[in-house]
Amino acid sequence: PTFHFRDVFIDMLGRTPARRALARWLSAGPPAHGYVQRTVVPTFHFQDSLPRLPIPPLEATVARYLYFAQPLVPASQLEGTRELLRAFTAGQGAVLQAELARRDKLSYSSFISAPWFDMYLKDRRPLPLHSNPHLAWVDETEPGRAEQVGRAARLVDASVAFYRTLRDGELGPDVFHTKPKLTETAWWEAFASRLPRSVAFYGAAALGAYPLDMSQYANLFETTRVPRRGRDELRKASGGSSLARHVVVQRGARFWQLQAVAADGTSVGAAALELALRAVLDAAPAGTQQQPPLGLLTSLPRDEWADARAAIEASSVQSAASLRAIDDALFVLTLDESAPKSLSEVNNAFLHGDGSNRWFDKSFQLVVTANAKAAVNFEHSWGDGVAVLRYFNAVHDYAKLLPAHTAVTLRGTQPAHLVELDFSALPEAVGQAVERARERLGAHIRSMEVEVVESEAIGSSWAKANKLSPDGLMQMTLQLAHYRLHGKAVSAYESASTAAFKHGRTETIRAATPESLKMCLTFADPSASAIERDAALRTAVATHSSVTRDCLMGKGVDRHLFALRALSAELHGKPPAALDDETYQTYSEIILSTSTLNSDALADGGFGPVGPRCYAAGYGIRAEGCRYVLRSERKDVHELGRLILASQVDIRDAVARAGKGA
């Protein structure tokens, strides 16, 4: 059934047969070669033949835009917008569309790639709660493994294994298999590896295997978003001739450079890493912070942080070298002093903590708490969830195979090379900037309300048994709950990956549609029968599945409009009037910002709202239940949570009674 398409796509890197095969391959313990896998098909074998992200016809995008705006604004207002767009399509829009197409032909990329990078890097807002999301691993439950330093060492060693696998071309390409019995086989791998790179995609696709773009993996490791006035710089470490690599360890306000990859390119090993990390804890016991926590500076608005960083770099050769060590690190590891227990506490700890021992600029940072909970917090400009989720799953699988060490098993092991970074003799202005950052981030954190919604009313088993898309049900629950709270439809965002295309990023799945509004109105009508409610729900869910498919296949609306507006701003200094009126302002203000990922390695994920009126809703659905984690500056977020539960009960009741002819 078509409603399974997106669920399969999301699960591709979470619970696919390929991942299960990898788990079986690793089941005897970590392999001697230290890779998370080996591949017959080279990692980037399909990159030279991926299809381009299509630029939709202007008329099609305008029609879709008007369709999605329909439930958001009054009909009279929409008619005025329709007139503006009619003139735009015949005039300025046609010129912009032609120029967009001309530029797209100049390079083998996507029309959205460059302006999307630019959008992120020019954004002057702080990274925490505005941009950086997190993914939390499931807890360690076996005796002796739920301990901070040991778990951190295993996660670092597993991360190094993933890095080496990627570095050496042993990471299998990301491929969406529509016929896994045919293409997830040794025969297909041998066939695909022999295809010329210039046509490899088409040979694979002819058999139902669709390779995905992997360009984002280049910035997964050794990358930092460096603050600059006006526009940040995405900096990738040069590496040099040596194969040795390091990570940076944060503990409180202090930083250490820890060698994780030896000079011969192999991992130094989890045992050596664990001994070095124990030395860090011994040197910096909890509650002994005595110097300004520079990590807080990465939570500042970007221009302020750029000024503070310039002052640090100018203060001494040692401080400049220490910043460079952080920039060049594979990633940052934070040994956190907190021990969160409830889901909301865990979500807060991994999304932002108190900011004092985070480095939000890094491509990603591992955060391990005092009670051995662990997560990835990642900077968003360089990439999206696909690359991070694959890393996340592989590290989870590999780390499980690494033994928990004891004093006996560590005996005779030499700790990995460890040196503390020097940030002494900082100017007074830097200390003042740290205090401003502490106050600003603290105020922002205190402004947030968090609500965790756990429900057993709807799960994926029930949804599929009733021929309803699980993701569509989760989205329509949100639509109905918000309508009951506010009495209107609002712009809603759900992320769709366009990794099926060269340099694809994301597209906006618009969950608010005329059909979803009709569903809300039907449920609000006390005279509506269960059959009418069920029919309205099914139409809304089916529409959502159709919209999702369009987005995945490059037929979305938002990225095309974004590119046209960006091009107009470049050429004329402002966006087109037809894409800057009151309707567009309403359309572009996201009130429900949502996201979901599925993986058996994932315990929790979170992100912040994109604006003061926005509700951020991270959600996940399992066989027999589901969860939403809501975050907003709006105080009624708790009432929204209550209405989500009530709406799911009402949806289930309507479907059940409609099935009985009620």
C-alpha cells in the first residue's frame, strides 16, 4: 500500500534487512579490522550519476502554494494573493524561473544546495533551541555497562570505527531497496560494483534499488561552524599527512585533546580511551569549575560569538591553538555532571544542558551524563538526519559488542595520549561575554515549557490493521488537537528528505491541508456520525501520504519558493511582492514544527521551536503506542498535550464505531 512508502523510507537506516545482516555479521564481537562494516560497492560509487533535484514548473508550484494556503487565510485574502500570483507567473516569476534553471545547469548539484547553506550560515540566531537537535541512545541495561566513563569510551571507539569505515571507503552506499529480496544480495552488490560510476544509479534503479545522495557524510567528522560576522564559515580540518586524529573532551569549563586514532590510522582502543577519560574525571571532579566556561559562548547570537572568538584568538598563541584543536577534532565528547532521570529532564540535558560544557558549533558532540545516558547533539547547517541517523545506528550496534572493562582487564594498558588545552590569560571582555551568554541562554531555557505525551490509544499495529498510515495518524492527531485548542488551522512543518537527488536536503511536508481542516470541522460537529468522522480522517491521512510522496520525489513547494525569493533578493534586493504579502507571511510562519525518526537504538530526540508562537513536536510511534515531546514558549503547551491524548481516543473510537456501522 502506498501509505507505507514514507515509513519504509524513514526506517531505511533504522530497521532494514541490511542492518539486521550487519548486526549478525558483528554478533561474534567487533571484527579485527575495526570497521563497522565492509562493502563490495564503494561508498560514493553512485554519486556521479544521481539524478538532479527537479525544479518544478512555476505554475505547478503556484497552484500547490494556493492549495496549502487555503485553510490558513480568509478566502477574500487568498483571492488577492491569487491575483498577485497571476501577474507574477506571467512576468517576474517567469524571469526568475528561467534564471534559476539556467544557473542549475551550470553545476552538477541541486538548485537548493547553495542558498540553503547560505540561509543557515547567515542566520544570526543562537544555535541551541533554534537549530541544533539531539538524538538520545537507549540506555545500557546490562550489569557493569551503565557507567559514565566506560560507556563514553565505547561510544568514542565505535565512532572511530565509523570514521575509519567512511575514511577507507568501506561504508556501503545508502540505498533505498524496493525489492530487497533481489537487491539486498551478494549478487546485486557484485553487479552494482561493476557498473561505471557515470551510469551506476540507473543500473541500480532498473532493478528497484535507488541510491541516495551521500555528500553530507564529508562533513560528519572534523567539521566546525566557525562564527563570523554576517555569515559563518563551515570549516573542515585539512588533516595533513598523518593519519592520527583526536577528539576534544569537555568536562565542566575545561578541555582536553585526546588521541583517538593512532598514527597508523587504527583506533587506540576503548581500554586506552577509558583510562584517559578516568584521568579527566580525576582532574576535574564535579563542582570544581574555576575558570570561565567558554562553551557558553557558542550559545550566543552569532555576531556576538564571532567578536568573542576573535578576542580569544588574539589573546595568546596558546588560546588560538586551543580553538584550532577544537575545530580540527573528529568531534567533541562532553562528560556531563548532570544525572537526568525523567524524560523531560533527559530531553533538556541533551538539547542544551546549562550550556557551560557544550560546544554547539561542532558538527556533532557526544554527551554522556553522570548516570551513563548518552546522546548526539548536532549542528544543522552541514547536514540533516539521514547521515546522522546512520552513524547513530552503527555506533549503537558496534558499541554493544565492546566489552565493559574492569580494573583487572585494564591492567597493563597505557592510557591514550591526553593533553589539556590552554585558555589562560583571557581578556576581561571574554569573561563578560560568558556571563552575558549564561544569562541569555538561561532566560531562553526558562521561557520554555516541555510536555511529554505518552499514549497507548494509537500504535503502528493498530494503524496498519485499519489501513491508515501511522505517520499520517500522528500528524492528524496534532492537527485535531491544535484545532480544538485554537479553533483554526495553522502552518505545520514535517521534514521530508530529498536525498534521492544529488545534493538534496529536505522539503516541507505540509500537514495542514483543506482535507485536514475538513477533518477537524467534522470532529467538532456534534451531529457528525462516526462514519463521517472516519471518512474525513481517512481522506486527510491519504492526502498527507500523497503530499509526502510528492515531497520525497522533488515535487514540494517550500524549497522552490525559497529559491525564487533568494534569487529575487540577490538580483533586486527584495523578494517578489507576490511572495511577500500577508498570505505568505502567514504561510511561512510555522506554528507546528514536527519531526520523527524511527530506530530501535533511539530512546528520545528533541529540538526547539522555530519561533515564539511555535510548538516543537518530536514524536515516535511504536507497535502498541506512541509518544510526543512538545516544547514551546507558549504556556498552553500542556493543554495541547492533553488534547492530543483526547484526540487520539476520539480518533480510535470513530474508526472502531465506523467499522461497526455506527
